[in-house]
Amino acid sequence: MKKTFLLISVTLFCATLFATGTKNNSNRAESIKAYFAESLSGNNAEYRQKKNIKLNSIAQERAFVWNLWKESVNSFNEEKLIPLGLLKEKNSGSWRLPESLEPNATMPFYWGVNSDSAAILEEESKLPMFLYMHGSGDKNREWETGLKLALGYFYSPAVYMVPQIPNGYGELYRWAIQSKQWAWEKLLRLAFVNDKIDANRIYFFGISEGGYGSQRLAAFYADYLAGAGPMAGGEPLKNAPMENVANIAFSLRTGELDYGFGRNMLTNEALKTATELKRQHPGYFNHFIEIIPQQGHSIDYRPTTPWLAKFERNPHPRYFYWENYDMYGRHRDCFYNIRVNETSVENDKQRTCYEFSCEENTINLTVKNVTYTATLTHANIEFLFSKEYSSVNKGNITIYLNEELFDLKKPITILLNGKKIFKGKVKPSLDTMVESCALYYDPERIFPAAIEVDIANQKAKDVTKK
């Protein structure tokens, strides 16, 4: 009788634990989805439901968080991507851009796979995605030309977004202004939850005005991209620092006789800079920068996308350099596994540069400010620059950690500008995973641990010990 009673008691106890655990998971899921809904609405509050997790459960918890994120994104009330179809059928949709960023702006786009077979849409295999940005002629003609190029000249099979510029005049005819940044971040977020798209094979490219835009965007969003391919462009490197495109495939092809706005000269400057960076950091800079002999503004567009498509993104590089520059008045607040909590600049002429490298469980972080001075100006356009670096006296950042780069069973060491400021073990936590998921909306960057670095006081601490 006692054994029977004991068995019943243990069974009831286990059932109670299971029910409690199920209820706790359900409550936790609801609180995470509520946080994600706030984040998607633009409210970046802190997720306060602290929960440490075990090292052997990181993968399981990551999948749990990502599935909740996908559910939250798919149920969020916004204009979505239209269902993926075949590009040859002119499958098209449109997005209204925020009125505060660009008044009366609706951006149409073609969205589809450049294949003749509808069967490819049903296959389980994932496809690369290309964002193509057209040139600055008549926007209707340029848009249709982009569709024809995607169908006949660019890499296949792949998913293509071919947008049309909403407003075809002045400063609004730019692919990198803040309204377009909003669109591309939305595109990345929706692409990442699309089961047909390979998150590590996303590429930005364009021609002429689209070349300028894709070059700027390459340096701004390198951590999301496998590669970028501006054609018939050439930006002053102040607008698109080459240092930022470490770890991605970068192609820039311009005609030798393309003198307009110094495109040939600026492409050559990019080539010289990329070559030197490749020498300094072997294995991290991969470029296909070419001055095409005897060609003007019109070049052969076919080589770019097949070259880019050979490369996949490395979302967890052991080395990167981030010059945190403003693009049309806006800075990013994160890049790879660094988030800026407080800037280190002293004035609006400076930019902060973060150089990150890690070996085993040691992080070497160099932080400095840079100021540009124009050395060649023509018709009020600054083409070439010198750069002066200075030390930083303020700032605060978060460094996210994962098991791809570090052995989280062992202590982590951080050297800031050569000085050891941290050595210790970190605790993985669910709240760090939730916050990093909302920050990056990237399945590859749901980080289980983080260290906050106080640059001014040269101190650091595990965020779970706040």
C-alpha cells in the first residue's frame, strides 16, 4: 500500500512539474512575443525577463527564440513581400515608404525567381537573393531594363528584388537615403523569415546611380551581405569605407573612359585601397575591382553576379573593422557582434572605428576616432581625403558572444587598445538571445552571452551580472 501511495505521489509530482513547466514556457513565449511586437513597432525597450540557460541548451533555446520571432514578424501588421513567383511573369508589389522620411513615396518592385520552371518554387532547396538598384534615367525605362537584365544577364536561378525609385528627381533619386535604408532593413528582415531564401547568400548590386547606392550600402550593411557589386559607379571612399567590406565579396567594375563625376578615378582609388588592405589582412579582403579598358559608362554587366554568387556570408568573422559613419544623417547602432550604447565621437566631424579580432578566447579590440580632410575637390565635390586618427575618451558598447567564436565553458579575455580590461566566464541567458534577435533579426546572430565595455573607464562586465 505504501509503495502504491509513493508511486501515485511521484506521478502526481512529476505531472505537476510538467504542467508548471509547460505553463512557464507558455508565459515566457507570450512575454517574448510581446517584446518582439514592441520592437517591431519601433519601441526598443529592454527585455526584463531574466533567465540563465545551460550551455548544452543554447541550440534549443535559439530555435525557440527564432520561431517566436518568425511568428511575430509574420503576424506584424505591415505591407509584406508578395508571394514569391516567377520573375518572367512580372510578379510585382509595392511598399509605401514612411511619410516622415520621404513624402508621397510608394516603391513598386518586381519580386521573383529568374527561372522558367515553376517547380523551383516548390523545391526545398534555398536560393540566393539579389537586390538590384537601377540607374538614374527615366525611372520607368530603367525599371523595365532592370527586369530584362535579371531575366537574361544576371545569375540564375536566384530570387530578385528589382525596385523602382519612388521619386525620380534630385536628392530623392538616391538608393541610400534614410527612406531606402528603411526599405532595405525591412527587406532583410522579411527575407530572413522566408524559408526559400538562403540567409547567407544575400547580395546588393546596381548600375550607375545604383552603383553608387550599392557601394554605399555595401559598407553600411556588410554584416548582412555575402557580397555587393556596384557597376559603372565609384564613390569617394569617405562615403563607403573599404575597411568595412572585409569578409564579403566586393566587386566594383567601371570603364576606363568613364570620367563622369570621377568614376574611373574613384574606382582606381578603391582598387589601391583594397589591395593594401588585402596585404595587411590576408584572407579577409576579397575583391574584384576592375577598370575596364576602352570602355565608358556602358560596360558588360554579365560578370558581376556570377562572381558574387560563388561566395557565402560569414556571419561570425574573427576579424572585422567598422568605421561607424553616418549615411545621409543616420548611423547604424550595431555591426557584426558589436552594439553601440554610447558613441565615442567628440564632434560631428569625427567617426568612431572599431577593429575587432579574436583568437581562441581572447578579444583584441581597438577603438579610435577618425577625421577626414579633403585633399582633392572639384565643382564642390570632395573626391580624395587624408585621415587623422585620435584616441577615444568616452563611449560604451556591447560585445555579443556565441559558441561559434568562443568556448563559453572557459574565461573570456578582452584587451581594449592593448590593455586587459576583462577576464572571466560569462553566463548564457535567454534575455540576451531575445534582445539580440530583435536587434539583428538575423537567424545567425541570436547571441547567448554578452559583455558590456565601458570605454571611458576601461572596464567591462558580463551583462547577466548587472
